[in-house]
Amino acid sequence: MIDGVRIDELKQIVDDRGAIFHMLRADDPAFERFGEIYFSFVHPGWVKGWHLHKSMVLNYAVPVGRIRLVLYDDRADSPTRGRVQEIELGGNRYARVRVPANVWNGFIGLGSADAMVANCATLPHDPDEIVRIPPEDPRIPYSWRRFGEVKGA
């Protein structure tokens, strides 16, 4: 596991009327601070990545659909520098993944339906705080092609 990454299984309450999917509470030991919450949809087979945040910590959960979240640690002072971590979220694995600042991340939609990725970030979005590179950038030792044709960036 990449240093600073945290994976917490999340609670779902399901009954005949529908379901409740918990994500993060202020009294949860994983809670750091609130910046903003946003939702990102990704089509099956499409990649959103690579990107990293210089200061923001991400807290991803996937209540609808399925994704493969991929992390790459390129932090000079990290004991896990050079490590890649793959995490499947959604479907049968409803969990929250904490992605530390300065860790590259991206995800691909899996299955046959769109996935909804929720992010409870520790800071409000700031376009000067994010760094983006293409999905097949050679600086990251990972190929999305194992899932088929690479779509998106």
C-alpha cells in the first residue's frame, strides 16, 4: 500500500424503499477537514487521469457503478516512492479511499454502465493546485491499455 493511503469499508443501509450509502462524518477518525464535495461520472472504458493535487487530500467513494482507481507515488521523500496501487471500487466493494496530496491518481470506468465517483476533498477546487498529464504518460509505469482502447484524459 502507498504511504498515506487509507481504505475504509463503508456502511450501506438497504431496505425495500431503497438505500443509504454513508461516506464521511465529522466524527470519523479519517475526517481531516472539509473543502468541497463533488461528483464525477465516468463512462465505461474511459480514463480520467492522471492528475495530482499539490495540497488537497481526496476521499473517493463510488456509490454507483464500478471503477479501477490507480495511484502512483512519485513523492521524493516517500518510503513507497515508485509504487503503483490498484483499487477496485463500487459494486461489491463500497469503500472510501484517502489519496494524499502529491500522489498521482486516475480511474477507469468498468462494467457496462456509468460510474459515479464522489470526492469529499479537504480544500475547495483551485485550478492552480492541480497537475494533469495524459493517461499514457511514460513518467508513470502503468498502462491503461490492459482494459482495452484508452479513451479520454
